[in-house]
Amino acid sequence: MHLVLQQAGSDDYLICSGNVWTLDEFIEAACLRLDLDRDGIIRHDSALYRPNELLAIYGDPSKAKSLLGWQYNLTNLQLLDLLIRDEIHFQEWQESNPSK
């Protein structure tokens, strides 16, 4: 965000990894990392699918890389680990600060 705000004019930048990872792969990895029974907590409802369901959605960060010098240096699993760690820390903070 700092790099975006330092630009002379406004523009749109896609800040993403550029890595392809399906939602199914993300869920599988998260369940494995958290020792959760995927089949016990995930339910598929075909009525909620889009007419043309995308199997994988990913972004292209090349504009941010070339114009901002921005670099992404995490694997998908490293990002997942950070998300899990931060959520656990947030939950712990909420439990110790119930009025917040």
C-alpha cells in the first residue's frame, strides 16, 4: 500500500501472489494443517454453483512488479500458515479482551 500511495497519480494495481491454487486445494491444505475432518465440515451444494464455475482464479501482479518494484515471496502454504497463525492470535486476543 505504501508503494501505491507514493505514486504521482492514482492507478489500479493487483496485489497478489500470481500463484494458482484452487479453493479446493486451499480447503484441503487448511483442513490438514488444522487436523480437521474436511468431509465433516464442508458441504457442497450444486444449486449455489455459478453456471460457468471457474476451477481456478488467480491474479496477475506484473503491473505492480514492474511499476512499483513490488515482490511477493511466499508460497501458498506459507501464506496459509500466516493466515492460520494470525487468526489464532486474534481469537486469543478476543478471548482476553471480551469488551473489544
